Amino acid sequence: MADPVFQPLPTVPDHAALEEEILAWWEAQGTFGLLRERNRGGPRFSFFDGPVTANKTLGVHHAWGRTLKDVFQRYQALRGFDQRYQNGFDCQGLWIEVGVERGLGLNSKREIEEYGLEAFARKCRELVVASAAEITRASKRLGQWMDWGNDYFTFSDTNIEYVWRMLKKVHANDWLYLGHRSTEWCPRCGTSISQHELVGSYVDRADPSLFVRLPLRERKGESLVIWTTTPWTLPANVAAAVNPDAEYGLRANGEWVAVARYPDDKFTQRVRGSEMVGWTYEGPFDELVGAEHRVIPWDEVSLDEGTGIVHIAPGAGTEDFELAQEYGLEVLTPVDEAGRFYDEYGWLHGLSTTEAAEQIIGALEEKGRLVEAGLHEHRYPECWRCHTPLIFRIADDWFISVRDLRQQMLDANTTVEWTPEYMGKRMDDWLHNMGDWNISRRRYYGLPLPFYPCACGHLNVIGSKAELEERALGGLEQLEELRRPWIDRVPVRCEQCGEPVERVKEVGDVWLDAGIVPFSTLGWENQEWIPEGYATGAARELTKADLPDHAYWEKWFPADWVSEMREQIRLWFYSQLFMSVVLTGGAPFRRVLGYEKMLDENGREMHGSWGNTITAEDAFTRMGADVMRWQYCAQPPDRNLLFGYGPAEQIKKELLTVWNSVSFFVSYANIESFRPSWASLEPQGELKPLDRWLIERTHAFVADARDAFERYRADDVIRLYEAYVDDLSNWYIRRSRRRFWDGEEAALQTLWYALVQTLRVLSPVMPFLTEHLWRNLVPDGPESVHLAPWPEVEAPDRALLDEIADARRVVTLAHQARSAAGLKLRQPLRRLVVEGASGARAHADEIADEVRVKEVVFDTVDAELRVKPNLPALGPRLGKELRTVQQALQAGEFEELGDGRFRAAGYELEPGEVLVERGGREGWAVAAAEGVTVALDTTLDDELVLEGRGFDLIRLVNSMRKEQGLELTDRIVLTVPDAESELVERHGDWIKGEVLAVEIRVDGSSAVAIAKAEARE
Ligand SMILES: [Zn+2]
Ligand SMILES: [Zn+2]
């Protein structure tokens, strides 16, 4: 026998081994390069990669996003689109700094400065270099095709210069200002934190809950009672706020509180809040700081918690600070950058805010000011980087005003198509509510803000490195990178008064770095294309990325598509949109795919300390990249992904269906030495109706999958595939087994076509497995499935497909009825009656064969109908009316409307809103769903029983053939006991045909036996 055309497949794929082999083969063949070359100059598909922070190895949650990016880029490549494939790394900011601090055992800004800023900067770069290499390696292993080696790094001088340029424009528009306000502050990191960085940083915490008495100066023996959960702010108290419209009362013990908070109390006196305004009181710690204390009105005072009188410390709260502006209150700032009390706070000096809490509670108690102390559970923000609870501090920070930008950004967002849609609304909500952008951080390894405020009052803003060099008064020779500490040693001349000025010490919010990417990587306003022009500053020798020219930017901006997880709405999507609106007035992307969170398979957050995190490395080894990718793709983007090995095992099982289908094809194709031809892919000639159906079904699958890819819904692609492969395997192959045995060319041709098209459609999702099977199945086509273009197919014949879908529905219901009646599938029956599913009429013979009945009749089914409400579906729609409908259904007072719809108590009920049961009459088994009812005649006679034994015997012999390792083509001699003589007499020829027996012997033996027959001549 000649070498087989197709390699036989093992029983199950070894995903990890197969993937390593394909990776090596791609590398050797230069497959990705060939693909890019083929699409070069074609229509463009522009994608911007949101930079991954280069401070760690690749996690399975990163692999989710990377998979989606790869899937849709691969799909667009199949369709012939030219693409950039530029990967990005985020390289500055707290992410990097905190990691390096931990590595070096540093725990404060003072320690960093002692360590030395040059050395610290180099350590930060080292972390980025190591992490970028690791992320690149793991991303390749995932199968992600990017232009590795030409990545962008946000710490390059080029990227920094682009942000400078944007800031200069912001300043020219008069949107830049130095704000003096109360802001969220991380005492460990020693910096303010901006509004968008608070996303997802609220945690459940128990904090002290204090009720404190503040004696009124003009009303002897009377006090206000306030409530606070931040004891450390009490020394900064200057006011107590009341709701001017609320009623306040004096309790018998001399305490003033809101009446609504103490409904059971008897009050000796009652006043409106507005009448209390102006009362003065003794502060909680007047011995530490002298300040005036008085009652002020505030509409926002809540009567839902506390006492209805709110403690105001303008130096330690945003709203407090705003009230101070309004009422001219003194602003006391009790703690320094590290969150420790200043020396003038006496016995509190040097204590942290948490250390101080205990001392403060003790002191209040001693002074008889403490009414009550306990614990209070609430959501409280912590630093997103180091998890230290945030405090409020007054700080001078640089802000970009959003006053003129808000509406422009909202308008720009209307041009963006969001998937899922609600994420676009979240963006709108954010844009409506966003405050001015706090862009400054008091840190080290970040974009140096190019601000040089002069004593003459002029703010110098440098817009490029060239401008810096031109205006520098020295220090250029040591300027290794546009970065601290080097840049701090370059003073410039004030453009107003000519005096030397120094840069502010602050660095920029890291989202500036990432938001500028649509400009900095595409060469916006760059005159001349600069080879390797992105490899500047810290990025030198890390990338070969060019800095393109403006014409290139015009071609690739805006992005056709970007994709990141939901939290990026307020982060990268926002910062990109912000900067794009500043520079161009429009949005930087046309379409966004967002997705929700990843949890473990039991729905818990993944945490190192809980032992439920999965590293990408483990997942590659234990699941394989294709199975990971499948898990990511199958996830609807509007729900959290429960990722784990359990779901992976399910997916592996599911993938066996296509694997087994290919294996089945290979077996029979090899027997027939079938040689397919890529040139005539679509089957022609003598086709059976079933073949025509599979071809149409394949057309529909390709068309529907394309539509799903176009909508960026990989989960729909997977669902379509699942339905398709079920039709392929459980209808086409099952119904065609005999033809494969007979080596029918049309069947082999049709199955081959279907499998080849399936691989092409699935190749973006599972690049390895599809490639592996492709190389086996398509000997004379494109060498890689990724180089075969997306299949072009004719519009499918949907009418024919509906007919078979109806027939399959009938078969499924008949199987249900049979199993409910306890009759095994091998037992033939007389009759099946079908009501509904009119499309199935033309396929009565196939149904009879599948269901193993002698006759299929289309008629009304005489059965008792029971209809119940499907509560989860119907409850929300009907509300209270549900009971009425339920009672009507129960009493049988309903009308059947056809197609599974009913009317009861005046309501029309859809098929999904009701549960339908049909009870058969004696001797019949009934099943119904979606408007189709079937009834199976369950009466057995001798004839049927004998035939059933025939099916039993065939099954037994075929399993014996397998156990004995016989080839599919081997003929056998079958021996059966005497008891089966009637069966052999009546059905011998049928049985011989089914088990490839040349002879059946009935020779008195006690068991069934088989022996391989001599080969035929
Ligand atoms: Zn921090
Ligand atoms: Zn000046």
C-alpha cells in the first residue's frame, strides 16, 4: 500500500506539544512575515495596542486581552487587511517604582533619595527590560502575532516629547493651572492620586467610629455632637455643618442632634438648622492649635447616618475644603507628605494618621468629650499601587481644566461604537462627572513635567527636546534621558524676563504616557521619517521602531478598533480620548471592545495569598494556548470570566468533536486513497441531498461567523461553531456512515470541504490546532491556514437549512420521549406522530431511520397539555399579574396560538416564558418544545423485539471488532449461539452487511465469537 495521503490522528491531541511544534514551524517558515507581505498595500485595518505595564510576567488575565487582540487582527488579516501589529509597553509611574522599591527594600521617598535617583532610575529601567522580554516570550507562546522587536516603550524620549507638545498646547489654550486643593493622597507613596486612579480601589474596611461632644460657647451646659470615622482629622476641625432645613433638638443630657436621627427621644427644645448657624463652640483640641469654631449651613448634610451634624476639617477633606472657600474658614493642614503630624501638633507630632487615632480617642475620653466609640464598616479608598489607605491633604497640583473640553469629549464619544453598548454609556457618565485632570505626581520615575515657573510670574512650558536644548543654561552634557534626576540639572532662561528658572520637581500622571500613543507612535506632525526614531532615551537598544512621518499618521489615525478591559474606560480610553480631543478635536478610535473581569472558576477574585492564581506558564503547560484562547473567546464580554482548569477540561472534551470528525475523515479517505484538490474545493458533480445540505450549512456557518467577527463577538463565533459541528458530526456524519464505508467519493469530498472551511473560520481563535489539522488535511493548498484567505461563499439556502433544523428538532424530541418511556435506542418501534415542524415533512425517511421507527406521520398529537409559567422569564414582565396568569394556566384556561405561544388571562406568552408538558395516552410517549410535539408509539410486537435483538448483536460485534484491533476493512466470520438461529434466518444478510461478516455460523457454541476472515482475492 502506498503512503497514506493523510496522517492518522492519535485519540486525543497533545495541545502543548503540538503548539510548540507549530511555533517552531511558523518561525522556520516565516509564516507571519509572509502574511504581512501578502496584505501589504491592501485595505488598512488600524489597531492601537494599549500598553501593558512592564513590571511583571504575563498573567492569565493579560492573556485574555492579548487573545482578543490577536483573534480580531488575525481575522482582519484573513480578509486581506494591511495592519501595523505594534505592541506597546508602559514603562513609568508608580507601577514600576513601587516594584523597584520593594525589590530594594526601600519604603519611603526619603530612602529613595538616599539610595540615589540615578541608581533608582537605572533599577527601574532594568525592571522594564526584564519584564518586557518575559511578556514578549509568553505572548509569543500564546500565539499572539505582533511586530515583536518594533514595540513602543512609553519611557522613550520621543514619547515624552509628544506629551510635552500636548501640554504646551494645553497651556497655550489656557487650560493648565496650579491648583491648591484637598486631594486624595497616599501617605506611603507621598503623592496625590487622581480621580480616575480611584477606580476599583475601594475596599471594605473597619474604621473607628466616634461620637464627639463639642461644648457650645454661648450656651452653657449644651454641646453639639458630631460623628466621624477619621479621628486624625479632629485636630483640624474648624466648623460643624448642619442641614439648614432640618430640625434639631436638645436632648435632656444637653446634647444637640438632628431630631430625625433620634426619633424616640424627648427634646427639651427644637430649632431649625438655619437658626443654629453662627453658634460657636470649643474645638476638640484647642490646646494644640488655636482656631475659631462655628456652625455653618450645608445642604448636603445627610440625615441618614451620624448625628446630622457634620465635622468639618478643610485641611483633610475635599468638600470641607470647598466649604472653607465659601465661608472663609481657616484651613489647618495637620500632616506632611508622608502622612505624619507636623511638629506644631504637640504630642501628636511624628505620628501617622493611624497611630494618631488611638491617642486621639484616649485624649477625648480623658477630657470627657467622647460620647461613644466603636467600629464602622465601610468602603474606603486605598492606594491602587501599594494598598495604603488614602487620606486627604491640601496640595498644590497641576491640573488641566476640563471646562472647555467636556462637551467636545462627549461629542467625540458619540462617534465611537462601543461593544458592549453599556460601556459607551459608562464613558459618557464619566465624562459628565470628571473633574479637572490632576496630572502631577510627586515622584521620580515618570514623565518630567516641562513646567518652569518663574519668579516674574511667567510659566515657561517647554514643548520639545530641541526647545529645551535651545533655552538651556547648562547641564545638557549630562542629560542621558529626559528624566529625573538628569533633567532637573538643566535650568532654562525665562522667555519673559530672561532670568534662569528651574523645572518643577513633579512628574506626570502615567496615563499621559499611554494616552499620547496614537500620536507619538504614528509620527503626528513629524516632518521626516526617522528610522528607529522611537528608540530614544530609555528605549534605546530596546526597539527598532521607527518614528514615521505625518503622512503615515494620516493613514493610520484614528484606530478602527481598540480593546481593553472595562476599567480602562476611565484610564486609557479616557486619556487617549482626552489628548486626541486636545490635539485634533475628535476621537482616536472608531470602535471599542471592552470586557469585564476575570475571576477564578468558582467566582472568587484571584489572589496570590489564596492560592487560586494561575500563571500563564502553568496554563500553557496544563491547558495549552488554544484551550486558553477558547475559554477567553467563549466569554460574553458583558460578564465576568470564571477562568480555570475545570472549564479547560470541558473545552478539551468539546474540541474532541472536531478532532474526531477529522480523524474519521482521515481513516476513510486513506482507505480509498482519496486525494482532494484545493483548486476545486467546493464539491461538484454527483451529490446527494445530504451533501447539498452540508454545503449550504457550511455556507451559513461561514457567513454567520463572518458577521460575528465583524461585530467583534468571539463568543458568537464559538456558539455558531458549536451548533455547526453538532450538525456536522451528529447529522451529516451519522447519516452518511454507510456511504463512507462504501467509499463514496461525494461523501468524502463534502466532508473534506466542510472540515477545511471550519478550520479557516476557527483559525483566528485556535491558531495552533487549526494549523496542525490544516497541514494534514490540505496537502496541495496554501501551506498555512493563516495564509489561506477568509473563505468566500455564496449566500446559503436558508429554507433548506430550516427544513433540516426542523427534522433535527423532531429527532431530539423523539429521543427524549423514548428515554422517558425507558426504551433503548436500539429497539425499533412502529410509529412516530409529529405535530408542528412542518419543514420536516420532506425528511420523514431520515427521521424514521434516526428515530428507528417504521413510520413517521404528520398529524395532530392527541395529548394532554400542561402549561406552567417559566418564573424567571415571566416574573419580571408580569409582576403582580403573574399570579392571575399562573392560576389560569393551572385551571387549563388557556389558548394555544401556535409556534409555542399561548394566551392566558389576557396575556400572550412567548415560547420561552412557559414550560410545556404533554402527557401521552396509554401506549404513547410524548415530548414537546418550541411548538413541536411528537408522540412515539411504545407498543412492542414479536417482530420489533426480534429486530431489536439484531441491533443488539450488531453493536456487540462491532465493539468486539474494535477490541480485537481489526481494521475498518477487515472481513470476519461470525459465530452465534443456537438461540439466535431465528434472528440469523430472518435478518442474516442485514447483520452481515453491518459487521462486514462473510459468513455467520450457528454451531452450538454458547457465546458470540468473531474471527478475521481470509483476505478476499
Ligand atoms: Zn501608595
Ligand atoms: Zn521670568
